[in-house]
Amino acid sequence: MAFLAIDIGNTRIKWSLYDAARPGAVPVAHGAEFLDHIERLAEGPWADLPPPDSMLGCVVAGDAVRRRAEEQVVERFECSPRWVVSSVAEAGIVNGYDHPTRLGADRWVAMIGARHRMMSQGKPRPMVVVMIGTAVTVEGVDVHGKFLGGLILPGHGIMLRALESGTAGLHVPTGEVREFPTNTSDALTSGGTYAIAGAVERMVQHVRAHCGAEPACFMTGGAGWKMAPSMNGDFELVDSLIMDGLLVIAQERMLPG
């Protein structure tokens, strides 16, 4: 009873095949492709996979990319593609966005995954959920699972490209994060890193003050490992937070698998 989870971000499509559609399911296979290579999936990485009984995914890259992914699913497997759309409430999270369906599906699914992870660790706590990718999102969630609101800011790559395009003489190699940078490469890398860390720290302060309790903090995303050493406080780095959320939603919706 296999289950296929798909996460289509701004740069890559990530996928995992599990032995069941439930939290804690065992991954049978997984992989990632850049969006330009989606058409390779059916005859490439998916060619020898056992067919899943169901599939669920989240996509932020737009309808055209979603349709290309759907074509690969239908070409290789018999299950119907299903995609998460943010709603008023699901799987323990209540959506506090002004227009709930406009919240990015990846943000919604990550919060659901984080909530399940936090609840499995013991007493309920507020949360700060951070995704570090092409863009950076920083979410605040109260102890009851209500999404209070979140921040969106550029990731490292976007920051550097903006500086390169808007400022003369900044086409330099990527540097290191330093407390006191003494060259331009280190200054650019440190500036971007500390800008993201500062936004995250401010959200932690907001959630702590609003909820009167120390939040559980989770970090995920392709560049999360780069940010982790520069963060203040105790952050749990979780590679599979979106996949975890998709498994929780699949169980809640009682999808086959």
C-alpha cells in the first residue's frame, strides 16, 4: 500500500515513496530533480518504482509546473494526482491568514508536519517554523495550533543577485559567515545570513511575548543546514518537514496506502 509524496518548490521537485500513507511510514525511495528536468521522472527515477496506491503533493511553482508533474504521475502510475490547498483548518492547525487559501501550500504543510512532530514529543507548545530555500518563511503558531502569521524574505541567492544587479563591483565568490567580515565575499555572505537570523529571532520574540511561553523551533529547507550554525536558541533541523506534513494530511484524509 505505497504512498507517493511530492513537494514542488521554486527550484526543485522533491519526492518520496513510502510504504504507507501515515506518519512514521518507511521511505522506500526518494529523490529530487530541478524543475527543468521534470519530464525525466517517468522514464528515469520513477521507472522501476512500484506503483503507489495514492499520491499527495504541494506545489508553489505555479500551474504550468504542476501540470507537467501531473503528466509524469499519470504517465507512470495509475493513481490520481492530489494537491494540498491551504484551508481554514486541517490536522491540528487553524489558519489565521486573512485569506486562508492564499497561504502557500508549502508553508501550510510544513506547519502541520511541525505540529505533529511537536505533539509527539510531549506537552503542546507554541512554535516557530522556518523554511530556508529560494525564499525564507518564518511562521508563528500558538500553543493551540493557531497560525498567528508569518514573515517572507529573500533567501541567500536572491539577496546576492539583487546586490550584484544593483551595485557595481560586487560580483565576488561566496564567502564565509564571520562575526567581523574583513573582505567583500564574507561581508555579503554574513550579511545575508544575519539578516535571516535576525528575522527568525524577532519572530521567536513575538511568539514568546504573545503566548507567554518558549516556542518549539523547527527549521527545514534545502539551505537549512547552512543557517543552523548561525541561529540563536535551540532549533531542531528537520530535512523532511514537508514530507512529514503530507503524511499527516494523507492519514487525516484517509487516502489509500
